[in-house]
Amino acid sequence: MPSIAARLLPAWLRQYPLASLPTDVVAGLVVGVLVIPQSLGYAVLAGLPPVYGLYAAIVPVLVYAWIGSSNVQAVGPVAITAIMTASSLIPYAGQGAEQYALMASLLAFMVGALLWIAGRLKLGWIMQFISRGVSAGFVSGAAVLIFISQLKYLTDIPITGSSLLGYLSTMQMYARQLHPPTLLIGVIAFTLLIANRYGSQWVWQTWLSPSYAKWAERLFPLILLSIAIILSLSLHWNAQGVSIIGSIPQGLPSFTLPYIPDFQEALKLLPTAGLMALIIFVSSSSVASTYARQRGETFDANRELTGLGLANLAGGLFQSFAVAGGFSRTAINADSGAKTPLASLVTVLVMIAALLAFGNMLAPLPYALLGATIMASIIGLIDIATLKDAWHRDRLDAASFIAAFLGVLVFGLNTGLVIGLMVSFASLILQSSNPHVAIVGQLGSTGHFRNINRHDVTTFSNLLLLRIDESLFFGNSESVHRRILKALQQYPEAHELILIMAAVNHIDLTAQEMLITLNKELIDQDKRLHFSFIKGPVMDIIERTPLITELSGQVYLSTLEATDTLKTA
């Protein structure tokens, strides 16, 4: 029987394959080194001192590596949670850095609690109700806001707000505070990062092999960071008015009980915490499930909820803001050869080393470089490709994208997401309220029945066969009723109506009453109503109702049986 200590270890560690150790260590080192500037930038984006980006990459990462669902997902500070933290904590921005940091940790704690509760309630199925259009539109809109918000670090203009209009109005108001040296540093850094990110095929591959060019592209932000620090020291940028991050406190994040707000404060934060929890789960699950499919592994959405929840709960107790699975850092982790969560543990060691030994070395780093780093990385999240695909394939999903995108820009993140969800649900209701009802005929002498408008089929003068391609409920029962009556008017000689129910998975009370009314209307016209292919669970619901007990016709196991029986009647 395994010891208590052994049982506390995660399954991946109890059965760890030693052959994976070298690649896990390398991947962990690579991710740890490369995301240091990114972590610092996301903390600044959240309105926190840069060191909190490193704090957010320690305890939450440890917890997720221990109990999360993915072997390669790299959890940590990300752009979306950072800007949502900043936008929700605007009222606390003037209360001092310490109080603001406490509120950010409280928000992470609340997000973690909601995710953990959702995991315990097995609410992983919620993910399927967030359409691709809504999530892509929200992320794209947030990316535009993030991009514009970072202009304050490239220009030294105090840009504030929670929407596009707010950012632009404050930019115009304080335009005279533009600091040319800061702008020059930021523009050069942004240009170099964009060239590295989108032009690596001709920047690096001109001199290097493809494999070396790939590593050069990844290491370039770190190299640029080092160069900026050296130039800042030698040219005394701080003395010239260029803002630098200053001394980073050395030491690990400390255990801090979450700030206990009054009831009104908690209520104000709760909607934001709920939306953040939803976004964290959707984005993290998308990344984790994608890599699970690629690697032939299983993905458990409920375990993902629990892992993300406990990661944020623990982070909220150790000076972290809300974290999620990162697109870029997970890609780097997987591409660098990570096989198990041990790679994330190595990444944590890199962050600890940065806090204990390299904090003073980062002090001369200009904020302009952090802003340029975030702006260059965030452009890739503006998902124009999804909008184009949706516009050509599914206009309703395209409408959801546009609604979420414009909602975020005009009203801010929280309201924008709600608008996108409302449009998405409205499109779902619209689709469900107008189900496809097809008039079908027999395909040759087979038992297959197909739409008369699409196939060369045999019809029967005394029979009208209608296939209902949707479950029946209060939202579509009247629409289905009208379509059935219209079909009966088109074929007045048909005295036997057969409703093919193969695609109907549920019939609620309103739909049952509609079918009962239809049955009575047919009796008044000296016609009969029949059903074929009713599924067992549906029959269990309706078999003792007037819909069946007073049915003018019969219930047939198959449409072929109904046709063979009734066409000769």
C-alpha cells in the first residue's frame, strides 16, 4: 500500500518517465527565461508594480502543475486577465499601491473560488456555450484596448479609461505631455519586435538555419531587454526623464490573507470575477484541449476548472493577480520539448532565481520597452481570420464576433463580453426557433428517405412525410406548426401525415400541446397523424399523454414500416 506521501504526489510524478527529464528541464529553463519580460509587462498592464508579474508566475504555477489537467500548459500572468484586473480596479488606483495590490489578490482569490466551485459542481460543459465568434471577438477587442493602453508607456502621456473613447479622449487631453525620448525608445523597440515576430523568415533565416532562426526569434526579446538595460545605464535614461521600473524587491512572495471588503465592495467585484473566471476557463481549456488532442492525451474540463481554481486561490494568498493558461508560453513550452508538468516546476525555479539574484539588474529597464513588448505580442490576438471565416460560413457567428468586438471597444471588457454573449444566445434562439422541416420521399426501394428538393425520390399521393430536424420546445413549436399546416395546404390530397422524429431528442409540454392540437385539426379534416422513429427517451415522456393515447394514427418504429403500411391503405 503506498505511503501517505506517495498518495499526495500527482500521478504524473509518481510514474515519471526519466527519459523525459532532459527535455522537461530544457523546456522549463527556456520558458522561464523568455517570459520574464512578458511577466513584468503584464503586471504593469494590470496596474501593479512589475515584480508582481514574477510573483504571479510562482505559486499559481506550482499548484497548477500539481493538479491541473494538462501536461504542457504553462499557466501564468496573461494579457486578458491583466487588463480585466486593471479595468475592474480603477476605483482603487488612487488608494496607494499596497491597497491596490491587496484588491488584485482578492480578485484572484474570488476568481479562484468561483472556478473551484464550478469544478466541484462539474460545470465543465459550460465551455460549449461560448461560441467561437464571441470568444474571438472579445479577445480581439481586448487586444485593441490593450494595445492602445500601452501607448502611455511609449509616450509618457497619462492615458486612462476602460474603453476606446476613454483612452482617446485622455490621450488628446494630455497630448502636450508627450516625451520624445521615451517615444523614440518605444517606437524603435516596437519596430524591432514586430520585425522579429513577423519577419523572422527574412530577418534570421538569411544567416541562420531554420532551427537556429527559430531560437533566435524566441531569444530576441530577451536580448533586446538586455541591450535596453545596458543603454539605460550607460546613457542615463532615467536622468533624461525616461521612466524605468526601478529597484525590484528581492525575496519571494509572502503569505498574505486576502483583504476582506465590505459587502458592497464584494458585490461590485463579483460580476467581474465571474466574467474573468469564465474567460480564464474558456481560454485555458481551449489551449489545454488543443494540445491534449495533438498529443493523444485525455482532457478533463472539470479537472481543468479545479486546477485553475486552486491555482488562483493559492495565488491570491501569495501576492498574485489572476492567472490563466497562456497561448504563447504554452506554445514555447511544448515546442521546447516539455513532456510533463515538471517543466513548469523548472520555470518556477527560474522565477525564484530572478527574484533572489537578478532584481537589481532589472532596475534600469525602461517602461517603454515593457509597453512595446506587450504591444508586439498582443497584435497576434486580433483574430481577423476567424471573422473572415465566420462571415463566409456562419453569419450569425460573425455577428457575435462583431458584437463582442465593438462592445468591448465602446463599453469596456465586461459589458462587451455580456453583449457578445447576448447576441450569441439570441442567434442560438433564432436558429432553434426556426428548425428545418423537410418534405421527404423514398430513395428508390431502400429504407432511406431524403429531402424532395435535393434528391430524386419517390412520393406517394396519399402520404405526406415530414422530417423535423430539431427538438421541439416552447420556442419553436408555433413555427413547426405553421410549417406543417403550410405543407398540408401544398398537398391537399394527402390524408396520412407522417412526422419523422429521428432528430427530435425532447418534446416539452408546449410542443406536446401543439401536436395534440395538430392531431385534432387533422381529425376535423378527416386526416390522420402518425409518428415514426420516436426515440426511447422521448417516448418515455409522451407515451401516457393525450398525444399518444388520443393519436388518430399510429406510432411506427421506422419510416419504411409506416410507408409500406399506409401507402396501400
